[in-house]
Amino acid sequence: MLACFVIAEIAFVATSVVTVLPFLLAVPHVGPGTRLPGAALVAALAIPPAVAAMVAAGGAALVGRGSLVDRLRDQLSLRWRPSDVGIGLALGVVGLAVTVPASALWARWVGESQANSAVGEVFHGQRLSFGWALTLFVGVWLIAPLGEELLYRGVLWRAMEYRGWNRWLIAGLTTVLFALAHPLFSGSHIELLRSPLLVVITLPIALARLLTGNLLASIVAHQANNFLPAIGLLLLTLGAAPS
């Protein structure tokens, strides 16, 4: 399962490059100040996590015995239980409640000029058509959390369980690795500054996985946590909110 995680991460990076490459080649002079079209940015945000999720799920499906559904259920700890969905939703709301004061404290610490995310920085001043803005909203709200949870609290979590590690230790490690992965793969110094904040605001997501033993709970919690930022980006790129 660890190999599955590594391959999925490589697929994420490779897909990110392949997605933006045609747009970069179409730009006559690429420099530090070059801005890609909004469509390229949306595609680069939505497609790589979707591909990584498919690679992770495909790798998990090759491990174990039984039917395809049984293998996915066993390796990813992915089960449909309404009670777990409710717990995930509740902890996602808690995560939102934590995010607001934590973000305010973080902004005071790093300064208002640095108090942004890599995604917010990229889409600052961008205006998108309604279709692309809606795609961005769905990508941030639903697709990115699904891909990230399959990787970190699905495949990587299971790989650590195979090694007999304590579940609380696994929850902590996957949270820290998730926070550190953002600056690593985005290449943004802002995401590096956000790493401590990401650890804090994703703890309820890890807790959802830990308490229920169900990946679906952490997926729901993560999607609930991403809802308001996704709404903010939707309004921003439609010009309905100040940049």
C-alpha cells in the first residue's frame, strides 16, 4: 500500500505538469509574471487529484482477496454508514468553526499580505465564466478532498496499519504529512507558512477517520471544511466578491 501511495503521488505531479503544459506552450513568452488562462488553472486544480484518486483506488483494488468492492472496502476502510456520515459532517462543521479563529490568529502572525492560500493567490484577480467558476467550486469542494483523503487517510493510513502502528500515531502523522504536502507540491512559500494552520484545521478530519474507522467520514468532514472556501472562490472568480 505504501508503493500505491507513492505511485499515486507521482501520478498527481505528472498529471499537473501534463495538464498545464499545452497552455504554457501556447504562451509566446513565459516568465515569472506570466498568468495562465483561468481554464488552465481550473484544470490544473481539478484533474490531478481526480487522477491520483483513481490511481490510489486502482492500486488498493489489487491488494487482498474477494470481489472488487470487497477489496476496496477492506483496503480503504470505505463503508456506507449513515451514522459515520453524520459524525463526519459534524466534525467538518467543527473544523469550520476552528478554521475561522485559527485563520485570524495565523493572519496576525504572518501578516495580512501573506494571509492567503496558494489557490487564493493563483485566482486573485481572475474572472471566469460561470461554467469554469462552477467547475472550480466543485473541484475545491468535492474533488480535491476526495482525492486527498483517498491518498492520506485511505492508502497511506492503511499502509501504516499494516506495519502495526498505533492509530493515534497514524492520525497525527497523516495530518502532518498532509499539511507538509501542500507546500511541497504547490511550490508556494505561502503554503509553507500555512502548514501549521493546516495541521490545526485538519485535526477534526483525522479525528473523523479515527473515531469511525471509516474513510467516508473523513471525506465528508473534509468536504464540509472546504465548502466555505469553495464558495469564496466561486464568488471571487465571478466578480461577486472583492479580490
